[in-house]
Amino acid sequence: MNALRSAIGVDIGGTKVAVGLVDGRGSITARAAFPTEPTAGFARAVKRLIEAIEQLLRECGMTPAQLAGIGIGCAGPVNPGAGTIHNPFTLPTWEGCNMVAPLREAFARPVALENDADAAVVGEAFAGAARAFRQIVMLTFGTGVGSGIFLDGAIYRGCDGEHPEAGHIPVDPEGPECYCGIRGCLEVLASGTAIAAAGRPAGFANAQAVFAAAAQGHPLANRIIERAARAVAVAGWTLAHTFMPDGIVLGGGLMAEQFNWFAAFLRQRLASASLVPRNGIQVVPATLGNDAGIIGAARLVLS
Ligand SMILES: [Zn+2]
């Protein structure tokens, strides 16, 4: 493999920054990680990131000139055009900071920045579950519900370049209130946080405990999971009819263990859709796990 066909992929979350050297086939050949520590300030994080990339290059016997570039997927919102981060929720001290310029200066290579959910769908399309699809919707279930939409090889953007937030598709007008401004969106019904909150009054410690109890036939746990799975089916129906994708990819920590619960409801719902080509939309689990962000970020500069 030509060394020029390798790139650095960076996945920045609220708690951890993961860095990988990714080859032209989408494999991570070396990796590093460090805590994000957003309270320690942006300059310190940039310094640690530059050091981590330098260390990786040393380990691999490479120089920056041999890299196709550096791609970054960051917990958003971000402004990909300006290279700036605008995430008051999990990266409050980085507001408006430019992540692209200091890396470009340090390594003299192309640097690209995207929302982490967009990086994840690019990763799954490049080297994971969505390789066979052209029109892809990906939902990522964890603390919240993220979304990435990848159409004909391009990340879908909305007004002002904004990233779509399909996690806030309305599902149940009587549901719990969400910070997005409505009641009963997908995220307040089907995120890990939502499942944990619904189970707390019954003494369940977290979402995993609710799933474990549901597997044992606990009636309330079953109702919570069924409500979440129905929410995924309704939101999936909306996305299916809006984008008519080849593939709906369900990813994130929650789906890594519980894909079958959710996929069954969504597939059953789509099977009754008269306007959707029969078997035209595949519902598949993400296959790259936490690496999707690194691989997708690298792909931004490999292509
Ligand atoms: Zn919402």
C-alpha cells in the first residue's frame, strides 16, 4: 500500500479523543487515545492531539509529508467550512475554536473537520456495514441519538451547512419533553438516557438493566423497550419515506448489543409500506463500532 494512501483519523468525543492511522482500505494500522478534558482548555487539547499524531507517525516510521491528510470527526455542532467547533453541550470551553488551522500549520497537510455522526456514516460507507449502499441513513444510539445521511457519496447538509438531526423526529406528541423544543422525539424515547430514565422509577440502574429485565420477561421493562423500539420504527418509517435509502444503519453502544430488538420492529413496519420497493431498504447493524468515526474522518482526506 502506498504510504500516500494513509491518513490520520481523529474522533473527538466529550470524554475521549481517539486517533488512528488509516490505510487506503479503511483499516486502522496504529492508534492512540487521550482524555478530552474540555475543562482544561482548547490549547491544551490541540497540543496533546499534535503530540499524539507525531507519536503515531514516529511509531510507523512516517513523516507528515507521507500522509494524505488529517480528518477530524468531532462531537457537534461543528462548522466544517470554517473548521470551528460550536458544541456548548459537551465541549463548552471550545466554543468557536478553530481545530483545523493549528493542525494544518503543524503538519502542512490537508485537514478536514466534520460532525462525528457524519464521520461515522462515512466510515460505515467506506469500510463497514454500508459499503453496498448508495443512499444511506445512519442513526447512532447512545447518550443521545445522532444521525448522518450520506447520499450518492456526499454528506447531506441542510441550511447554513447544518448537520441534520434526525434523532429529533417527532414520534409521540404525548411523550417526555426534549431540549430540542418538542415532546416525544426519537431521542427522548429511544436513547440510552431515555431508556434509563424510564426504568429509574422501577429501580433499574441503567439502560442495560432494563434490557436485562426485559429479556427475563419483566413487564415494565418490556413496555419501556417496546416503546423505544416502536419509536425507532416510526422514525425509520419517516426517514425511509423521506430519503428512500438503500440502507438504514443502526449504530452506537445501545445497538451494538440490542440491534435485534429494534431491527425487528423497523423491518416489520417497513414490510407493510406500500410505497417502498419490496426488500428495497435494508436495515443493518453498524459493524465498525467506535472505529467508524476514526475511519470516516480519515476517509474525508483520503478521497
Ligand atoms: Zn428532541
